[in-house]
Amino acid sequence: MSNDNIFNLSDDELTLAKAKNSDKNRLDFAILLKYFQLESHYPKHLKYIDTLMLNCIANQLNILTSCIDDFDWEGRSTKCR
């Protein structure tokens, strides 16, 4: 995987994500952040997240991709205000 992959998190983004209190929260945060940067809105469901994006971000954080399975897609984290 090249260093210029659009799904790579910057050093600052990695620092922000790693500050979250659990692997699940770290992965959820990073996925929402990167998805919003690329699409200008939050995903409505896991099916909208590119598998390559999920794998790339999970690898950068050393987290299993399955951590995202329990994400609340209807929760306030994915709502625009």
C-alpha cells in the first residue's frame, strides 16, 4: 500500500483517534473523520464504507475491523446539526 493512499490518516488524525478510550471508539472516530473528509457527509450505514478504507484505517490503528460491527448508525455521531 502506498504512502499516498487517500485513506491514510495524517499524524495529527492518528493522534486524535488514538486518544479515544477504546478500540471501537478509535476506529469509529477515524472512519467518520476520513469518510467526512472525502464525501462531505457522514455514512448512513456500514455498507457505504469502502472495504479498502476500513481495512487501511484499522491497520493504521492496529485494530480489528470487526470493532465497527457494533457502531450505532442511527446515533447522534452520524447526524448533521
